[in-house]
Amino acid sequence: MPLLHVGPRLRVGPAGPGAARVVGSPYCWKSLIAGCVMSAERPYRILSLDGGGSWALIQVMALIEIYGRDTRGHDVLADFDLVAANSGGSLTLGGLFTDKTLGEVLDQNFLDEAKRRSVFTELPFDIDFDDRPFRAMWHRLMRLFANVGAKYRTEAKYDGLRALLDPVGDRDLLDLHSWVGGRKGTAPHVLIVGFDYDMRRAKFFRSDIGSLSGSTPSEQLGARLREDFAHPRRRLPTLAQAIHASSNAPVKFFMSPAEIANGEHTERYWDGAIAGYNNPVLAALVEALANRNRYRIGTLAELTILSLGTGTVARPTHGRAADKRLVASERKLSTLHGDLEQLAMSILDDPPDSATYTAHVMLGQPLPDPNGSGVRPPVTNGSVVRMSPVIRPVRDTCNAPWRLPDGMKLGVFEQLRELDLDAVDKEDVDRLVEAGRLWIAGRLPNQAIRENKEYECQIGHATFGEALAAWRALVQRSGGMRGLQPEAIRSAALAAALRPGPAEVVTP
């Protein structure tokens, strides 16, 4: 009797261009079903979530504008084929996996001060009874005298994350992918970025353990068997562990690397921003392109990206202003402790001309060239849509003086300019929420994919409203919102994917 072979190259469903198939190494029928539906040939959508600590609440506010406050996390996830996240963005992703409504994710995961403080737990000015008893005290003294040194306990962050992600925090990424796929008929693969402290290289936590972007096992005879015997208790990291690793900003924030026990081995991690992936859009794009055949991505035109940032605060470096505090006319004096702080914070920045622009070019999207091809700026029809507020002064024309955005006071602007990613106090978070509202209302600029020296948008969208309209147009051209389809439509798609057809079989 022929047996269905559930292996790395299994294909299920009818033959032909529209055939659905499963790739990778599914471990259960739920994973098999989820892989079937996700891998069916269709336009491929990526959601990329920047790091930014508490500022990631801005991402949730953007998702609420796109999907509605009462939409549940799994419905949002089902709208994408791949979700990549770093640091604060991985907290947003974790909230989606809990399947709370987007309003609940915002209120409970970001606006609840007690839960924020469970993640950002301050170091005590006390002696640690371990092998380094004066470490916490040393960091506190460094902060007091040099403004450099950690503020928070790393191990307490992990406990806070597990509580925040209950009941899904202790499930691994493959299991969560299978679970969401089983519930919704479709599910994205996920990619969470960290930095391996000991190997000094990027680490990618994946739900697709068969990804061609991942390292492959040794080809030496018996190598995998020896590995299994040597590390019999190794397992996939859980969601809470992956987020713990990805959100561990060092030097100025968390005292020590995040530790993940894996069998007899303990792995140590810093924030994925250390590897250059605070904006993980390039990691996501490489993951998709490396698995282009497995994921049934046809042409690059079928690939669309929604890149959600966490905001940036900036002052223009030139131009007139009614108040000199609106223009960065003076530069900081270079000092040892000042440069250490500058270095620690620079890894968290994503200038507008960086990762999203590179992704735009890699996908072959048009570039402004008024003297050549005739494409005039701004280019607004690209397949990468960037949504992220830029908290800075505005002006009506390039010769007009800089002024504060409508609805923003100078004191609030100054406070946001000094606010780090670890906004914990209610007053600071309230300012972030208000900045997010001003951005959504079109009063604060949206981050361009590329802008010129006069801060004019050349690629991308100058306001949140324009970016939202562009994303909705891309979604409409690619079949609409999948996660919000009626249950009957998803069931029909699932049945079609599992309809009998040519498959690999083995005969005992």
C-alpha cells in the first residue's frame, strides 16, 4: 500500500501552474496544511517590523489604521507570507501571535505601565550574590558619572516577556506557524533577528527550518547522527526566547547578554540591531529570494513589502527657523563617554536612505531620473511601502522657515528628542501616542524611502495617508486582505490545496 511521504520535498495538490505544495520539513499535519495554503502560487507579501523598544506601539497604531481596532492578531498574520521582526518589532509580532485584538495588543502590551516595567526592570543599587557581585553597582555608577552603562536586568526581561506572551510564549516558532495555519487556513513564516554574542554574527530565528537561507548540516557521513547523540535535548527556541534575544539592547540598556539554554549548551545574544538589522527588511527580502522556488514566487513584481518603523526624531541641519532649537546648528563635542553613548545609540537608527531604499532597488523598482528616463520624483508606485513617523520641524516651501508641526508644542518636541527607546513612564508613553496620532493625521511627515537634501520625498510617501492608500492599492491588486476573508472562502481554498493529485509516494 503506497504511503504518503511527508519529507523535505513533499508536493501536495494538483499539478500545473496553480498547484499548491508543501516544502521544508513539516512535522505534523497542521504544519502540512499550513504549508500547503501558504505556498500556493500567489503574490507574496512581507511584513517587516523595526526595532525601537516602547516606540513599537507606533507599529500597532499603524496596524489599527489598516485593519481596525477589533481585528485579531491571527487575521493580520494570515494577510502575509513572511513576517520579519527585530527587537521592539518582535514584541509587536508576539502580540499578534497571542491573537488578541489590535486594540488589546496596544492597551495591554504597550500602554500598561506595570507590564512595561516587567520588561524594563531597573538594576538595584546593591550587591549581586553571584560570581560578579559588584556588576550592577558598577553600571549604576557609570550611568551616574558618564551616562554610559546598563539600566535594566536582563533575566527579569525574560520573565516579563513570558508573562506578556502567555499562553503562546513557550511554544516554538514552527509550532506557532502550524497552529495559526491550522486555525486560519494560511500562515506566514516568521524571521526574528538577534546577534550571537560569542560568535559575533547575526542570528536568525526561523519558523521555516528548511529555509535555504539557513545553514545546512554537514555532508560528512554520520555527522547528523553524531550531532543528535551529542546534543539529544536540543530544541527549537520558543517565541519568548527569540524575542528575548532580539530585544536585548546592550551597553546603555540591558546589563548582560540574553541567555538561551539549548540542551547542555547556553547561547548568548544581543539585540539584532548590532548586526545591522534594526530595520529587518533586507533580512526578509533575502529570505524570500533565497527560497523563491520553494515559496512559489514568480516574478519580482509579485513581491510586496510593508515596512513599519518606530519613528525617528530629527532636526534639520540648515535653513531658517523662528526658534533656534528647531535647527541642529551646533554639533556635539567629541568625548570618550559621549562617543560611547553615540555608538550605542547609532546602531538603532535607520536613516531614510538605508535599508528600505536598498530593498526598493533590489526589487527593480523605478528611480527618479528627470534628466534621463523622465521619471520625476516622487516615485510613489513602488512595491515597498514604508510607514514610520519623522518627528521634526516642517516648512511650507524649501525657502520658508522651519516651524513646529501643527498640534505639537516645543516642549513636547524637545522631550521626544531626548526620549530613548525605553519609554516607561506614563507621561513619556502618552507623548509617543500623541506623536503617533499627529503622524496618522498627516501633521507629522512620513519617513521617505529616499529624500533629497531639502528633506523632500523622492521615493515613497510624504504622509501616512498617502502610504496607507498605496498599500491598500497593492493589496487590492493582489487579491485583497486574506486574513479577513470569510471562513467559507478559506475552507474552500484549503480543500482545493488538499485535493488529490500527483504526490511523492514511497511503497514499503
